[in-house]
Amino acid sequence: MQEKITVVVDYLNEVKTRCTFNAAAEALGITPQALKKHLGDARPEVSWFVSPTSGEPMRYTDSEKHPELYRTTRIITSSKVLKRNLDL
């Protein structure tokens, strides 16, 4: 599972686009809570995972957010996007 999560993290860092926890978790076949646990501590490379209501990473300080987090207003909200682009 960690390998698949790494693929998603790497993809989001490459395209510099936020993604909801729900969309990523569904694409990976796990719960959002399990995804949060696998991601571990707050750090810039995983700050792309955001709340669907606020579009913000939850409980992150500004220094823990990726510097390009707000580069675009686009947020991946569908697991279909990740499944299609990453062949999950």
C-alpha cells in the first residue's frame, strides 16, 4: 500500500495540484483516515491532500505547506482522475 501512496504523493508533487483526502483514499481503496495515518507527519510534500470543504490541508502551519500549494485553484475531487492518470 505504501508504494501506491508514494505514487500518488509523487504525482501530486509533479503536477502541483491539490487533491481531496476522499478522492485519493477512494482511488487507493482505503479510508481517508487510513491515508492520513500512512502519510504521517505534516510536511510540504504531503500538504497537497486537502479537506473537500476548505481546500486546505488540515492542521498544517504555513511552514508545513508546500510553497506552490496555491499555484492553481484546481483541486482533484474525483478518484477517477487519479485512477486514470496513475493506472491505479
